[in-house]
Amino acid sequence: MNRKSYTGKNVSVSGPYSHAIDAGNYIFFSGQVAKNSTTYVEETGSIKEQTKQCFINLQEVMKASSVGLDDVVKVNVYLTKMKYFEDMNEVYRKIFKEPFPARTCVGVQELPLGADIEIEVVVYKKSK
């Protein structure tokens, strides 16, 4: 398999990884935190603001790979505190429509760049 990588405009990389890797019918998107944005000013905003920014960053990379939120089949959400769960869900419900993608949400001790939330997705590419 030849891997093809995508990079999102206005999204920074904080380590040796690709923003997304095309693996045939699926594209695997690396986790995004609010602080990955090159334009995000308030790095310690509310969990709602951070969740929105995570999805903005993911959508920037999706644009580069010619897919969108309707193509997302799996979402992984990592939270440093499970008390953020309901606020994250409030934003999440506005991002996706039914049927919602499959999802995992786990509590973690720490995230890169001191973030409170990180979100990664898997996209299925429709045949053209």
C-alpha cells in the first residue's frame, strides 16, 4: 500500500506524525487538540470552545483530503476530566447529525500541549 498523507492549512504539528493518512477506502486522522491551530488564541478556553476548535482543526485537514463530516464513521474523544463529558456532548450533537458516527470517549490523565480534550476520526471515502 502506498500511504498518502494530508496536511491541514492553519493546523500545526507538534510531533513526527501526519495529520491524516489515506489507506484506500479509509482515511485515518490524527488527534487534534485546540492548541494545534495556528490561529487559536485562547488556549485555555472552556471545554466547549476547545471541542469546537478540535473539530475546526479536523475540518481543515478534511478539506485537504476532499472529505467532510458526513464521511466520518468513527470518532475517538479523549478527556482529561470526565466532568467535561456533557459539555463536549453538547458541541458534538451540533457537529454531527443522525445517524451519529460510532464513538469512544475515554478519560486520560494527560494530553499533549496541556490540552483538556483531543479528538481523532476515521473517514470512509465514497467511491466516485
